[in-house]
Amino acid sequence: MNSSRVAAALVAAFVVAACGTGGGSDVETVEANPIGGSGGGAASTTSTLEWGSCVDAGNAVVDLECAELSVPVDHADPDGAQIEIALARVEATGDPIGSLVFNPGGPGGSGIDFLANAAAVMPAELSRRFDLVGFDPRGVGRSTSVDCENDLDDEVTLLEAGDDEGWAALVREAEEVPSTCTEATLELAPWVGTNNAARDLDLIRAMLGDDQLSYVGFSYGTRLGATYAELYPDRVRALVLDGGVAPTDDLDVLDLGQADGFDLAFGNFAAACDADADCALADVGPALDVYEGLVAEIIEAGTFAAGDDRVLTPGELQLGVVAALYSTQTWPILAEALELADQDQDGSLLQVLADSLLGRRPDGSYDNSQVANSFVNCADGPARPPVADVRSAADAAADRSELFGDLLRADTGCIGAPDAVDPLAIGPADGAAPILVIGTTGDPATPYEWSVQLAESLTSGVLYTVEGDGHTAFLSIGCVEPVVVDYLVDLVVPDEGSSCGDPAVVDSFPAAGDSEVDQVIALFDCLRENGADVPDLSAADVLADPNGDTLLDALDPSDPAFVDAVLACEDLIPGL
């Protein structure tokens, strides 16, 4: 559930490649500092963390160190089977208060990938006063992960109302998922829920040497943070919960909220696009008409052509639009993608947007974020209703959405998932220090009302409202930054009910050539024109490589021609 910072990450990494900076290889050992207190039995370890150079941590543009922590599969059996939790950190540049731990959401999002990209744009005071720490939760990414077949090419499904045959096929596919998983995955899956992730988080806190936890959680990360506060209220120093998830284990309720949220977000996008002459749909809109026309056209045609000999399916079209609604930064890309599909029957940009939500890598493989998402959600929720009830709930969410109904109707919930062994701990977190909950009024994925509900459910919850669009606010909507920094550094809690909003007039659609993606393309064009051997890029190429891994692999900073080209193009590289 993250916004794209393609250009920022790539350009910064580009500078790193040209200048030859990078993380060190020295290993530092840090001993745990567990404390007593309430909660689910974590923080009893006496082992150590060994920090060293990172392997496969993306193109971090800061000095990133990595470590692994062994934790029990079942925290009630600390001497039983163990799994590994992967961590990364960026050390504080000044006098540290302690560590600040991040979770980017999902469930299934990688905290290491988040830190590799976000550390460079973190407010300076946070970088100065905290060691910044990201981790991949159990079941996710570089930690001991769940592993099932997940080749998702062209498999996003729409389901029309009353399509009994289509629903039966989806149920069969869901029931067959466990047969595609490794034996180790099936053993781990019941234990990947949020309660256990929170217990892991408490071990991480102890291993970092902190008596109490300072934490920022986005989207699903708010659920993890709230669960931590319920299990360990006395170990809370400061929790920022940005884009709150409603305090319920009922997935049907969440589906209904998102049906409303994404419809609202598309309406806000369409209104902004229709009012801006720089929007790519200015000459072919209105935006809603273009979208609805494309949906009808692709359903009739079956597919649109896309890049790399792939095709865009009707389900991918809708999912690509949904993906772009997570951030106002991708609104210009969405407009361009819809225009390209409408005018040229070219679905490449829409497909790349869908790929970004599904975790497709540039090499065509997929990460395990979707598999992990399903297992975590189902481990949290004990309900296993009859198939007929699952269908009724999916139909209810679909009927609620005017724009994405057939996408929601294909949701098979937890059909085929193992039973939950440790249902989500939802509670008031009595005794916890003040907890800052941030809700954005135009958030599509975690509707504002969910943040209101989350703040009200926490005894010490304080709601801060951000008037704006996009999924989550911190690091994307500037007005909230000083509030978060003051809270995390000095424990200054904003007044209950306070709010902010960036200036009313926001240019969501920069002129042609001025977007972040356009800037990356212009930079590569300049390098190529000045003798560097670099690829000719399209917008789809840039978006398909959000961390810049593939593009940077094509560069050779040791080549004098490349270095000369960088210097010739320095005006296009901020901060060089």
C-alpha cells in the first residue's frame, strides 16, 4: 500500500553509483536490553544482533546495515521451532533518542525495501535523533517467508453478478492454493498473524536496546502498532498510526469500506483531471467517461495489447486504476495510462500499475506480498463462513461500488486458508502512552472513518486529521510532518481533533515533461546523448522498476564516458 517515489529513489541512487558511496562491511554486535512488563511473553531473549553489510537490500541511497533475529514460531514455546526476521537500519546522524521502527503496510510489505527508499527523504530531525529501522515481518520478503505458486500474469479476475460458473472456478482455485505451497509454508501459515508479528516487534525493540518502542506504521502497520500497544501498553513510548485500519477482524467490513474509499478517490482524481488543462485526458475526457468506456470496450474485446508480448485483461485494467489511486503522485500516470489505452488500445501503462500492486518484479517474477497478505489476514480472522456466505459478502461489497464492483465480486476471502490459531488481539491498550492516529480525508485504501474508529478504540488514541488525497499522509502531505516530528522527538501530542491541509490549490498534473517519471526519462536521454551506454526508457519502463534495480544494473560507473555524461547532465540530477 505504498506510493511510488520512482524518480527520487532512482536519481538518488544514480548519484550514489556515480560517486561510489555505499554501506560499510564492519559488523557491530548489539546486545538485547529486555525489560519486564505485561504482554505476550516476548522480550525474554538474551541473544545479540550482528549488524553488517546488506545483501539484496535494493538500491539504498544511505548507509544501510542489515541483521537477522531468530524468533520462535510460537511465542508460547520459546524453545521450539525458530524462524528468522530480517532487519535493516540507518544509524542516527546526531545524538540518538533510540530507534524508530517502521512498518509500511500490506500486510506483506517489506520494511527493508521501505527503509532503503524512504530514509533519504526522512525529515532531518528524525534521521538525526533516531536509528531508523525497518524489518520484514514473519512470512514476508527476506524473513522466513511463506512460499506458494504466485505467477499472477493475466490472472486478475472480474466476476459479473450472477456468474455461478465463474464463482465456482474461483472457489476451486482458492481451495487448491495450499497444494501449491511448500510444506514449511503450511506449517508456518497459522502463525503469521499480527499478534505474533507484534511479539516479534517486542523482541526487536529489546534487541535494539530500547526500554520502550518508538514506531511509525502505515496502513496495515497501524494494526500492528495497535496490537503491540494492546499486548505491551507499558512498553509504548510513541506510536504513529497513519492511515488507520478499522479495529475489527471482520474482513467483510473492511471490504465495504474500501468499496467506498476507491470510488471516492476516483471521483477526486476525475474532478482534478477535468479541471486541469495539463491532465493527459484534457482533450478526450471527462475522465469518468473515458474509464467507463474502456471498461466496456475491454470486456467486449477481451484484452488490450501490452508490453513484452503480454496482454492487459479486464481485471488488470481495473486493478491498475486502483493502484494509481493510492497516491496523488501517480494521478498523472493514471491519466496518461487511460489516454494511451483509450486512443491507442495500448494497455502497457495500466498493466505496469497493476503489476506494482501485485509485486511483479522487472524480471517477470513476483514477490510474496500477495501470498503473505492473504495468510496474515486469514490468521487474524477466526471466521471461516460457508462458501455461500463468502459470496454474499463479496456481492455486498461489489454492489456498494459503482466503479470497481466486478473486481470486488471476485474476492474469495479465506476459502482454503488454514484455521486461525491466534485471532487478532483488539483492545483499548489501557495504560499506553498517547498514541497518534492520522487519518486522511481522501484516503482510498484506509478510509478516513477507519482512523476515527481506531483512535476512539484506543484509550490514549489522539486523532489528527489531514485534509487531502492519497493513502496515508506522513512523507507525502507536507503539513503533517512537523506534527509527527514533534511527537516522536519531544512527545508533544497535538490537541484532540486538530487538523491540517496543504494549500487548497495543488497542481496534481504537472505540465508535460515536469513529472518525476519524465525527469528520469530526460536524465537517461541526456546521459545517452552524452556518450553513456544507457537504455532508451518509456514511462512503463520506469514504473516497472520502482527501486531502479534493473536500470542501475545497466549502468557502469567505472566507465569514464559514464562519469563524463553524469557531469554533463548534472543540472538534471538534484543534489549532485
